[in-house]
Amino acid sequence: MACSLCKTDKVAVAHVTAKIHLVGWDNVCSSIQWGGLGVRNVRVFNKALLGKWLWRYHSEGEGLWREVIESMYGSLRGGWCSNEVRGAHGVGLWKNIRAGWDRFSQFFRITIGSGNNVLFWHDVWCGDMALKQVFPMLYKIACDKEAVVADLLIRFNGAVHWNVRFSRAAQDWELDMFSGFFLTLYMEYHLEMR
């Protein structure tokens, strides 16, 4: 219900009307200078705070809270995040935080370094998306879906070779996809070494 105030000679009286005025949440959350109310979008803010905990999980490797989470659920290779929390039991708070990992991990990029802590198919290290998203057909026929970059990268006398194995040979109609895949790998490694 909305109220409108009208002045009489002596006092202000509120008349209640049955009209409901709806305002779009986007308008409410926009800044005052743009005609909004400047209210913080709580859903977006909450996702940012949950993402901060995911970031802290990796950066605070010695924290007691992190060690407790790791002992309960285990850790992904490289310690970037805990394993996925499954089942009806478990700490509800961490379960909700961990549920945002796939979305959160899209917004940062991993540098290869030695390659021992970077998952070849799953981490975002080559371009703006994980290789399993860019090349889903090749991911399906990859022999080692959990390999790290160091397992597949061979360096010899200053030359680089990618030893990515697939369960079958490329079909004629897949040659462009395979060549695009390896072109992406060699170009990314060349840029990474600069």
C-alpha cells in the first residue's frame, strides 16, 4: 500500500490508497546520481564475499580454518580449492562457498610456472576459458582428463612439444579442430614464455 500526505489547515493527514507501486530492483540498486536509491545489490555482494573465501582458501595455505576444510573434504590438485562437498551431511557454509568455485574460477587466469599445479583440461591457463570448454569434443576423447600441464609438456633443447594423447586418431572432418587445438597450445606457450 502506498501513502500520500495531504495538508489540511491544521495537521497533516495520511490517506491510505490500495495502489501498489513496483520499482525494478535494478533501479533501486543504481547509484543516486543515476536516479536510483544507491542500495547495494545484496545478491552480487554476497557472491563477491563468497568468492573472497575461495581466494583465501588458496592464498592462506597455513591457516587453521583451511587445514580443517582440507582434512574434511580433501583438496584439488595444486591446492586451489577443496574437493566438491557431496552428500546431505557436511558444513553447510563451506558447501555453499564451494558451490561457487566453477563460476569464480572463470574470472582469473593461472600462469603455468612449472606446470605441476595447473590442470591441463580444467584450469583457465590457455586463453579465457578452460580447454575442456573450448574443445569439448577433444576433451571427450582425451586419454588423461586429469593431467597437469607438466605431464603433457615436453621441453628438449629449447624446443617445446605437447604430448596430448587421445583414445582414437583424428577423423578427416576433425582435422581443423585438432589443428586449432594444437595451434592454441603452441601460441599460448610462446606468449607465456615472453
